[in-house]
Amino acid sequence: MKFLSTCAVLLAAAFSFAPAPAGAQAFPNKPIRFIVPYPPGGPTDLTARVYADKISRELGQPVVVENKPGAQGLPAVQQLMQQPSDGYTMYFGTLSTQVVAHVINAYRKAPMAYDARRDLTPVSLLGSTSLVIIAGNATPASSLKELIALAKAQPGKLNYGSDGIASLTHLGSEMLNQAAGIQTVHIPYKGTAEFTQAIISGDIQFATSGSIGALNLQKAGRAKLLAVASPRRTALIPDVPTVAEAGYPGFDLTSWFAVYVKAGAPQANVQTLAAAIQKVATDPDLIQRLNTAGLDVMTNTPEQFSALMDAEFRKWTTVIDKAALKFDN
């Protein structure tokens, strides 16, 4: 009996010093991949790379950005789906790729190849960029209230431009139509450059535009900034009032950037990533670099982000239903 007791003690000691299985090791213990569905350059790639550098320092492991552009983010998501559900591969999603594209494709009876809410786990927002309502210099309106009054006095006479059907620049102006009860005519263009030129030439009277492009037009004296289409003023153009301040509370056309992982990742790993993002988002250098690029730093918890996704799907389904969009299938 004494021999058996001694063996038991020795076995217990041996197990207590045995290395923990790989799955039990602290997360992360190897490099993390960050797949971005956009090419290098531009605000999306900049946001990913600035955060990747800070998260790497916070977690003590490299965070490697991989650009996989094209097809509404599908190639990037397909690459993510090929990886284990362990949190070691992050995906950079946006309002356009993770919500609007899915709602539009469902409207067209052409669902996406994956379900944004079923197949991905939200981790945290990274930041947002505000769209701006602008008017051409030839448009006799210097504020959003004046533009809306002009549209109400001339139903169906004012034109607005966009960089394509169902783009955010299209849907943003359609949201304004719905919120203000006005009737204006959509003129789609083949890209931002074309509809920007239309604003300058006076072919269209107003548009919803990205804040950086809008600010550059204003600085060049070629357009007027009427309102920021987000609930709060943006750091890039703090003197421009919001649509809500013009009398339309709740108006929100905030385009956000965020992090997801493949569904099924351990909750502890998801929370570790979220906590790291929230911590580095307070870094003054990160804030300054992203603000300069026209981005407002914004984070939330995985639970808050999941609720936001549900709310965004409801919102954009309503907007697109009311707009009665027509697509060339």
C-alpha cells in the first residue's frame, strides 16, 4: 500500500509539471493574420495597418496585414473561411461589405455566398467615417435647411449624383429624401470622379460624398459643405453641423470599419482581441493618424457590435425597400 501511495504522489507530481496542451496555452502564442478586402493604400488599408501595429505591440505577437481585394469582400472572406476557428485570423469588414451588400443582394434575390451574421463573429469596431451632404456653388442653398426648402418648392426638379446605383453615396441621398419628405432625382455616375465633376459643373445640385473629398472641394472653392450625415460632428470638419442639427434627429449615415473572426472562435480569444483593440484605440498617435485621414476612432464590445449588426440590417432593409431601387440584372 505504501508503494502504491508513493507512485500516486510521483504521478501527480509528474502531471503537475507536464507542459499544458497547445490548446490551453495563453492566446495569442503565434502571429495573427489580418485579412483586408481592399488594395494597399486608402483609408481602409491605413486603418488596418495602424491598428495592426498597435495590437501587435499590445499582445506581443506580430499582426500581419494581407490584402485580398475584390468582389464585395468575398475573396477575403473565403480565405478566412479556410482557416481554423481559433481567432488567429482577423477579417476587416465595413458597413458596405458586411451589411449593405448583403441587403442589396437579398433584395435582388441573389444572396451572398456567406451569411455575415452566421459565419462571422463580430469583435469590435475600429473607426468610422462620416459622409457629408454637399451642394454645388450654383445651387442657391448654403445650408441643409435651405436645400430642403428648395427641394420642397420644386418637387422632382433637383438632381443628386452618386458613384453608382446602391452605393452609399446613392443611398445616403435617398435617406435624406425619406427623412425630409422631398422628391429629388438620382443621377448615377461611373465613379466618384465623374459625379464630383457633375457637382462642380452644376449638372447636379447636391450629393452625398465622403468627408475627405468634400473637404477638398470646399477648400478649392468648388462646393459647399451643408451637413455631416452622422449623429455627431466629425473631428475632420468640426464646424460643419449634422443633419440632426438641421431638424432630422436620428439621421445616421456613418460608414464604419471593424474586425471579425470566423464563427466558432473561443469566446476568450474574441474577448482578448476586443480588449486589445479597445486599449490601443486610446493611443494618441493612433487617434491623430486616423483623424488626419478623415476617420473617427470608435470601438465597442463584441456584444455591442453584434447588436449593431442586427440594427444595421433592419435599417438598410427599410431604406432599400422604401427606395424601390431598380437594378440591371
